[in-house]
Amino acid sequence: MARATVGCTAAEMKTFTDCMFFMNGSCKLNDKCRYRHCAKAAAQTKNCSKWPKICRDVRCSYRHPAPPKIVDSNKKKLASEPAAKSVPTPSASSQPQQEVLISFFWDIENVPIPKGQKPFDIVQRIRQKLVIDAGLREYNFSCFCNSAMISQDNQLSLFHANVSIVHVPDRKPGAVDRHIMLALDRFERAHRPPATIVLISGDIDFVGKLSDLRHQAGYHVIVIHNKPAKEELKATVNAHYPWELFTQALSNDVNLLPSLMEELKTRTPQPYRMTSSNRDGHLHKVEPSTNRPAASAKSQPTPAKKQTYPCPKCSSEFDSIQAVRQHQEAKDHLFDCPKCDETFTTLDGLTQHKKAKDHQDIDYGCGQCNRRFNQLDSLNQHQKATGHSNLFKSVPVISDGLPRDNTLPRNNSTTSNVWEDAATVIINQGIAALVQHYPAIFANKK
């Protein structure tokens, strides 16, 4: 390592100080940047123990954060001396306050874009409430997803809204969540509190990380969640807002529509009208026609109910089929065939596949108690333990409830005999159970 140089200026110290944007992977100056770009230092979290007093190595593999500002002793001495003339000291409110950063992390597969709305409008509503109204400075706004699952129009709208799309090519369950966790770790290493972190997701898997960011690191954590979000996630963060607060925000003109409708309902009809034969331009009173039915509340147009599409394996609901498919692939809420590797998004699709490929679930039934087992060994153990004799050959039972033996011909006397024996045994067992349960009734009939 190079020896320390005495009396380094502020410009020289910048060449040994890490670039904050390079550490976050977003420096656009590259070689023109006056700060240090070291890939080895960006890959770890330890700071150099000899920085900033001794270390002046540009290639040092440890981090060189920005050193604290050093106040000159001469200036400090002058500031401490009383002034010759009384100069009004500025109040605390007039001093410039430190800007508080805010960063957004959007799990767009868990909280998708509603159908018929533009991501640009949604992002602007979020910024208005959490950035502009709160007086913060936005550091980054990123959404994490497989970009192939987003339409070109939505991608263009996100680009116009200055939202970074982080492409996650891995389609395994939880891949997007892991990338968001890594992004939260990078933000925690690069920035210190006070700072605000906004997570747009309703996934309960983030509750542990958000708790650490709030209670241990000291960040202000906000969650924008969907309807299926758990109460534990809402109680962990400092503040939480529903996704509908930003997706159902309408313009002022549309907000006036309900009040106008109520005014029209309560307004009494005037018995005056202008007839075609009226030449003088005056209104004449006319009697209401008895043939014309009066306007009723039923004739008023009712707003159409918004259709939602539920997930077949959990309680989540979405505004479009595309959002449901994205959720199923992200959370592995699919239907798997037990005989092959094919997966289906609906139970009907799996049922049709089973019938077409003859991939039905096969089990084995006991001939005495009608219990079923997945394996023949389990059936044999059950019969040995309970003493149930094998009255007829244990055959595989298809999911439709009917026994079927592939080793025997379908239309022969052997199959009919098996059916007759089974029916006789079931009838006899039913009669015996009735006699045992109602002994008084059958005792009088003997």
C-alpha cells in the first residue's frame, strides 16, 4: 500500500474516496468521474481501517467512504470569538436541513398494474403523496419482474415515468423476492438513516427484512400493499397504504359525477316546456301526460361491478387473467400432473389432460371396510392389522370411484363374478350393521 501523503487537498482526496453511484451500480460518468471506482471494494461491506488517515491506495480492496468534513481550527477560533459589532445570529429554522432520501422497490408481480390504467399515472400519484407532500428527495424508483410478462405499452409508460425495470430472468418461485432483498441490502450499505424505504408488495416473506430495517437500522419503512396482505406485515412498518389508494384515484371531473347524479335525482320536474307551435318564445304550463311513465330509481343506470379474477389456490384476487397467471408462476400456484412433468393453470385443464393421457390417480380399496390406499403394501398391512380378509382381489380404483382391473378382460364372466361377490358382501355387511345398531327393532321381528 502506498504511504500517506501529507497535506492532501480536497480534490486529491476525491480520487481515493469511493463513488456512491458506482457502489450502487448507477454511475454514468465512468472514467470521467473524479471519485474512485473499485469493483473489489463494491463487492464487500468492510471499510478500510487505515482510511482516511493513512491509506491512499486507489486499488484498495476495502471501502473508502466519504470522510467527515473537517473544520479548520483557525476558522473555528474566529467563529468562537465575539464579534465587534452585534450581528443577528440566524435562527435554527433558517439553517439548511439535511435532505432525506426515499427509495421505492416495486414487486410488480405481486402488486400488478390494473387493467385499463397507465403505470405513469399511478407512479405520479405515489410521488405526489410520498415525495412531494412529504418534502423528501427521491433516490430511486425500481420495479422487479420478468420483463417478458409486461406488455410493451406498460414498459414504455414506466420508462416515461423514470422507473427502472430490473429484469429477473429466473422463473423459479421467489426469484423476484430474492432480488428485492439484495437491493434492500445494497441500499442499507450505501445510505444511513434518516432515509425512507417504500416497498410496494403484500408478500409476507418481507416481514423479517422490513423489521430489521425499521427497528435495528433505524429507517422509516412504508409498505403499499394489495388486498391479501397479512396484518403482521402492516404492523411491522411505520406506515402502510392500500394499493387502491393510488389505482382508483380519479380526476376532479369524474369526482363530480356522483354529486351531479344525486342532484338530478332530487330535482323536481318543471311542468313547463317549449312546444313547436309556440312562436312567441314563452313557456306555457302543460299537464303531465298520463301515458308517459314517471322516471323511477330503477331506470337510473347502475355502475357495472368491476370483475375480479381469483387465484385457484389462494385468496388473492386480480383485475386481469394476465395478472393471475403472473401470480401463479411467481408463487408456484399451479396444478401438477402426478404422472408427468406437465403443469396447468386451472383444475379443468389438469382434468382434461388426465382423461386424454389416461394419467388418473390409482389407489387400492379394502373389500371389507372400503378404505383406500395409494400402495398395495399399505392395503396388505391394513388387512393384517384389522383382520379384514381379502374377500375379493384388491384391484386398482380409478378416481371416478369404480374398481378396474387391467389384467382381466372387461366383458367376461370373471369380472361379473367379482362384481356380484362384492355387492353381496356389501349388502350383508350393511344388514349386520343395522341389526347391531338397532337391536330392539330387529328383536321384535324375529
